[in-house]
Amino acid sequence: MTKRHYHQVLYDDTCPLCAFQMRLLQRLDWFGVVKAVPLSDPRAALAAPQLTPEQRLSAIHCITADGKIHRGARCFRFLGMRLPLLALLALVLWIPGAIRVADGVYQWVSRNRYGLSRVFGCKVTPPSR
């Protein structure tokens, strides 16, 4: 089995805010290390069979090239260390206690993502593959 050289990011493609975030991440992915996998795609279940559909829908997940799973704010911290323009933000998330705060903020945003999509005027436009 050959090792992938990219990280798969599972996201809710029915959520306009989530789709917007993925488009933004892909624009910042200068080195092609991120592969967006919408939850509606059967590859999402194959990428992380240990996660239930409810778990996959509850947060963004990054399945690393070596198979580790990062969820929510930890996903953004992991990806940020691999996307040059997000590296400073990712470093801040390594300050002791910062990831706990970021997890709380992420959970609130995740629970309210459809309402926030309307507030920010996001439209469902899938990222390019």
C-alpha cells in the first residue's frame, strides 16, 4: 500500500459556510497538500470508516497522509502548519490553553453554522476538486 502525499479534509458540503471555508483553504494550499472530500461523496466514509455519519457531520475532520484524524480546531491547527499563510495562526494555537478556547469557539460555530451562513451571505458553491 502506497502512502498518500496529501491530507483529506472531510467537510459538510450542504453547509454554505463549510463550503466557503474549503474554497478558501484550497486557495491557500499552494503545495497541494489538502484534498477536499465532501461528506456527500462516498469517499468520505471510506476515508474514516471508524467515524459514524453523525461524527463526520458534527465537525470538519482532517485525515492525515499517515491516517491520523484531527477534528475541529485541531484540524485547522494541523492544516495551518502546512499552509504558509496560516502558519502564524496555527502557531498561536500551540500556545498552552489556546486550543481549548479554539475548540469552544469551533463547537459554537459548528452548532450555528447554517445560521451563520445566512448572516454572512454564504452560498453553497462546492470547491474545485
